[in-house]
Amino acid sequence: MNHGEALKPFSFRIMMVLLAVMILACADNPPEPTYSPQATSSISRSDGLAYGHFSSRVTAFIPETADADIKIWVEGMPPGFTFNETTRTIEGDDPGAGVWNIRVCYTDRNKGVQGDLNRYYYNHFELRFFTSLEER
């Protein structure tokens, strides 16, 4: 045995095999990205404030829920405004100048949220009315 062999307890091939095994054992495969849709709602003005009348369509989306199964209601509307559940519209006559923070609530009328019929989703929106055109 010569002096150089005493200092090399493992051959180069064995070291490479051990290194490859360690790399494979520690490799972490990242999870596949998944799309997880969220429940949402929106208000789109269909008529605007024309001749003193306001009309706005309300939409809502709940993953894995048919549109017909989504129940929507609106809280905090200006005086004289109503929400028509059938047409899903907020309607009313000019309430005068002011800002109203409304809350659009929605749920699956059959399952609720995560199986609880008392739970629901909601989003806050702001309705602003002016008595004249204002420059911003």
C-alpha cells in the first residue's frame, strides 16, 4: 500500500454515487400551481343617474355554485332605494347629495358557506351622488 491510497478511504466513483443519492433524497419537488377561484361580487351601473333615476346590476360568483343557486341581498342602501332579487338590480330615485356605504351579501341558497346556511360572503361598495357636476 502506498502512502496516497491511505488518504483515500473512498474511491471517486463511490463519492459521486453518495453525492447523487444525497441530492435526490433532499430534492423538493414544488407543488403544481393550482387555481383556486374566490367568491366575488360586483356592481355595474346600467342606467346611472339619468333624469333622477338610478339603476345598477349586482353580480356574484361562488365557486362550484350555479348562478341560479346564488342568493343576493343588499344592506345600507340610500332612502327610497330597493334591491330586486329577481333582476338583481339596485334601483331608486335621486336621494340627494351624499355617500352611502352599501354591503352586498351573497350565499349558496342550498348549502350556505362551507355547509353552514347562516354564513355568507359580502363586499362593501360606495355609492356617491352629487347635486351638480363637480371637478376633481
